Amino acid sequence: MPAPPAPARDRAAVLCGLAGWLPPRVVTNEELSRRLDTSDTWIRSRTGIARRHFAAPGQATSDLAVEAGRRALRSAGVADVDAVVVTTTTPDRSCPATAPLVADRLGLTGAAAFDVGAVCTGFVYGLASAAGLVAAGVADRVLLIGADTYSTIVDPHDRTNAIIFGDGAGAVVLRAGHADEPGAVGHFDLGSDGAGEDLIMVAAGGSRQRSAPGPVAAPDHHLAMRGREVFRHAVTRMTASARATLTLADHKVDDVDRIVPHQANLRILRSVAEDLGLPPERLVTNIESVGNTGAASIPLALADATARHTIHAGERVLLTAFGGGLTWGSCLLTWPALARTDHPHDTGGTQEP
Ligand code: UT7
């Protein structure tokens, strides 16, 4: 049972549930190599990715989000929440938001429900938003879900993007608690630079394109990314944001037991750890088996590490992310003892919470 709400003076959001869900279809590098001018060797050596999961035809982001959300509620041992926050770059529709639909399908009709958009930084921005709702006393319990179906916006013939992205969903439950207990989220560092808008973009579908005269070119509906520049920004922004968070919390790099970066590219993750001065064994990664899953990547990596017992209660965990916008953000927390975390690759079990 969740603890009763803390007094306002040290009230904080505490992570008490975690889960991930991956659609069953696995797409290997070999499969991609059969239709694209690429190879397993190139993809593994340039990205660290061996396979990823794709949603089935007709499956949308909310379908993945519902599965992850249901499991996270089960992990937390709760049946209801005051708010549902979904963070995604691939909402079911541009209107309405995806969160109310997810809340309804989870039996949470009546809860506050809204989407947060910060591309691959979405989970950290969503965590800050959800934690803020709890800390401000607006909600006692929040379900936060990061979910993306990049397979729906990546051009399958674009060998640069088609090899990186995968689909998935990860979710956490936050409850009201105290700032000094394990699982309390914060400090945070969040930032953006809109001058880099064109580095990661889906040009069509929004008001900019709709208000323009003339027909829309089909490629404008696909994700466009300037990979090499994004790579450089990802390393420098995540490293700087991680450092800023440690400074805010008055911690040293050596105080970090586990760093869980947005799973963008294994070379990016290793560079961030190395630039921070963290030994490689403190880096948490699952990119080899899921690829870059956007807003789902950090909770999926956390769920994988928790289920494999490679992250332990009491460890100081640093989350850091970078994505389109440009956006970046980091968060520190001490890992809590979670009652139950299923492995995200276990795609079975769709019981009610
Ligand atoms: O989620 C947050 C945002 N996204 C990211 O963080 C992704 C950041 N960027 C990356 O991960 C990497 O830039 C990529 C994986 C996208 C590309 O890797 P790269 O090492 O930066 O490759 P590159 O774009 O510099 O291309 C090197 C070469 C090029 O050939 P030439 O011009 O040297 O002859 C590309 O045409 O590799 C070629 N190439 C490929 N070759 C085989 C690009 N994609 C492929 C491919 N297979 N799939």
C-alpha cells in the first residue's frame, strides 16, 4: 500500500512501480539487410544494435502504452492513480492527446490525463512534470508512460534511420512520499535549443505544413535526421546536463552507481560515460536488443536492468536524455526496492491490474 501523503514541507514524488512492454515482432539486422543496402556488421559496429521490435500493422502507440501502464500499476500494487501522463513523438492522432485514451483503457476514467512532447527526452521531461504534480499536491499518485512507435514514421527505405529505431513502451508509477526516501525523484536539469529544430524533424502533419498552400510531399511525413550532427549534440548535451544535475545535488561523478542514458546509439552512450569519467560497468544499456525506442528507452532500460538484477536498491542512479527540439534533461534518484518488475521481453500477460 502506498504511504500516506507527506506533509507539504518535504513532500516529494517517489518511484514505486516500473514496467516495460515490447511488441512481439522482432526485426533483426539480417532482416533489414535483405531489403536495405546495409549489413549486420555495419549496424552493430556503428550503433551497437542487433535487433529491435516493431508494432504489428494496425497497432498504435496507445496499444503499447496500455500494456506497459497495466504492468507498472501491477508492479506498484495499485489499481488507480490521480493522473496519467503519456510522453510520445508518435501519438495515435494529432488530436486528441493519447493519455486520456490510455487512461480510459486502463480503467482510470476520470483521472487527469495529458501528453508531454520532448521527443527522445520525453521520459525525463515527463518525469519532471509528473513529479511536479505530486510535489505540488495536485496528485498523490501518477502513472507516467513513455511510448513510441517509430516504425510508423521512419521511411523503411531510409537506411540511416530504419536501422536505429524500434517500438516499445515503458512506464513508472510515482506516489507521494518524502524527499529523503529511496525512489524520491530529483534533482532535475532540463534544457532546450529550438535553433536545432531541423536536426530531427517530421515536417508534415502540423499547423506549419497545413497552413502552407500546395500539396504535401510524401517524404515530409517521415522522420528526417541529420545523424552525424545529432550524434555530436547528443554526447555534449547529455554530458553537460548530467554534470549540471550532479552540481545541483551537490554530488560528485564518483557518487553515481549507475548511469542510464537515453539509448540512442551505443557509441553515444559510451562517449557520455567516458566524458563524465564513469567506468563502463556503471553504464546501463539494453540497446542491443531494442534499438532506440524514443520516449520509452529509459524506462525500458530500467525495467530490463531491474529484472536482470543489474541495478539494485540503494544505488544512486543518474538518468540523462537528449532528443529533437533540441531538448535534453537529467535526473538523479536513489533506486528503490520494487516489489515486482517483469522483464519487458516477456510479452505475455495482459491481465487486468
Ligand atoms: O534519439 C536521439 C536522436 N538520435 C540519435 O541520437 C542518433 C544519432 N546519430 C547516430 O546514431 C549516427 O549518426 C547514425 C547511426 C545515424 C549514423 O552513423 P554514423 O557513424 O554517424 O554514420 P554517417 O552518417 O557518418 O555515415 C558514414 C557512412 C556514409 O557513407 P560514406 O558517405 O562515408 O560513403 C553513409 O552513407 O556510412 C553510410 N551509412 C551506412 N552504411 C551502411 C549510413 N547508414 C548506413 C547503413 N549501412 N545503415
